[in-house]
Amino acid sequence: MAANVPKVTISNGSQTMPLPVIGLGTATQPQVAETTKSAVLDAIGIGYRHFDTAFIYGSEQPLGEAIAEAIKTGLIKSRDELFITSKLWCTFASPELVLPAIKTSLKNLQLDYLDLFLVHWPLKISGEVKRLPIPKETIFPIDIKAVWEVMEECQNLGLTKAIGVSNFSTRRLDELLSFAKIPPSVNQVEMNPLWQQKDLREFCKAKGIHITAYSPLGSKGAKWGDSESLEYKVLEEIAKAKGKTAAQVSLRWVYEQGVSFVPKSFNKDRLKQNLDIFDWSLTEEELNKISKLPQRRGILPSTMMEPSDLVREIEAEI
Ligand code: A2P
């Protein structure tokens, strides 16, 4: 029996859309197409209906194959039952490259439309760089006004139902809101108990921008079960007292903040575990303990492990 996943409502500027709060993240290194495809099929089988991909992840094709197979085998009746997000990679962050980029993503996914298309980073990368780490000399400021106009065109043409951004700071969002005809529906950023994004969340709430949390488990920073650090001990103590796992406590905390979230797991047990967070809650005391956890500093996600001068360079842009 597929799990019942709560939905939040997002707006695309002219109409509202339901978004299942939990989605499956598909960023992983290395990307093995068969593994990704089979994890997506497992996920659909147990009730996931929201999938997060990006050109740069290399997961659009296996996700598309899984969707086609899920329809063919009757796991779902039609593509409309799913919410699919993809992202404009920084090498395509020029106005003339946005339409070809969304068309490439749609082709990779074997779809006619996306539910949500995000500007992946407020950065432009020149040339052929499509992999991390990004060479410093290839990073340029993005002409977000020109790029956003074509993002709006993507929505107006029906290539995507909604548009948004990812990794945008309040400063970048303010700039975007000053000229956007269609405001961003979503800002997807890293968010977890160790990076709670309090200021950004407050800003987005005031502006009607929904937040989706990526790396809600702290991604590569996560060392569930074997960490000596205080942060993880707090989560593990709460988990033990509730008969849950630290990962579930982390996801439940993210959920209680009113955001949606896209944990990556390609393991069937953990896929199920991550869905099993909707019929219990954290107490006031537990929420307080989590809100006092020491916070990461900076803007870059824990998944990007570049040398520190490059980190400063990227942070200056975003
Ligand atoms: P796996 O795919 O083997 O389950 P994030 O979504 O924050 O980026 O974290 C992803 C990482 O967390 C992956 O390494 C994933 O590994 C692992 N993970 C996902 N769900 C759980 C869970 N419930 N318990 C422990 N680790 C998890």
C-alpha cells in the first residue's frame, strides 16, 4: 500500500499547484543509470510522487526511463500523477541557451513538460565545464534579468508549469523580485538541522516563495550512527527516545518547518524509512534542542568540496 504523503501548495504566479512534501533526490556520484532507474521504480511503488533531478546530475535519463516504465507497467496511470523538477545548469545560464536547455532536459526525461524548472545557481560558467569542481576562471556573473525572461517564456510556452531558483541568497532574490513578471515559486537550498536557514526562510515566507530543502540529511556531512560529534548525538538521543532513527528526526524537523524536502536514498529500506515521518511529531523540548544546534557557516552546500579560494569566489557571486 503506497504511503499517503502530505502536500503543500505552491503558486506559479497565476495558479496554485500541489507539491508532495517529500521528493526523491537523485544527485549522486557516480551516477549509475540502472541503479537510479531501479531506485525510482522502488520509490514510485512505495508512494513517492515527487522527483528532483538536474542536467548536471546525469539522472534525467534514468528518471525518464523509470517514469516510462512505471506508466507502461501500470504502476501509475499517467505522468500527471508525478511532480518533476529539473534545473538549468550554469553553462546554459545565458538567455539564448535556456530554451535549448529545457528542451534537452525534457528529451532526456521523455516528457512534454516539467512541473518545476529552476535556475540551478546564480552563476554563469563558461565553456564546456559540466562537472565539479568548477575551475575558478570559468565563473562569471549571471545576467539574471535576461535569463529569467526566458525562464518566464518556458512557463508561458507550457514547457514547465512553474519556475524557480536554487541556491539564491536573500540579496539575489530581492534583485530577481525587482523585475520578475513571474516571481520564483520555489528557492531550493540546502537545509537540515545543522544548516537551518532561518533568515532565508523568513525572507521567503514574507515574499511567498516556497523553500525546498536539499540535503535534508546533511548529505556527505551526514555520519548517522557512527559520529562522536555533539550535533549528531543530540539527534540520536531524540531518535532513541522516540524509537526512530536520527535521519527520521532530521526529516521530521525539516517537515515541521513547513518546507518540502528531497532526501536522496537509493536503498529500499531507507526510502521507506524516510516516508515514515508523517504520523508522529517532535515535542517542544526536542524542537528547542534542535534549534540550538551549532550552525554551519557560509552559503555553499556541504557537497561542494572545492578549495577555499574558489568557495570565496562563488560566494561573492551568490
Ligand atoms: P543511501 O542512498 O545509501 O540511502 P541527503 O539527501 O541529505 O543528500 O543525504 C543523502 C545520503 O544520506 C545518502 O548517502 C543516502 O545513502 C543517505 N541516507 C538517505 N536516507 C537515509 C536514512 N534514512 N538513514 C541513513 N542514511 C540515509
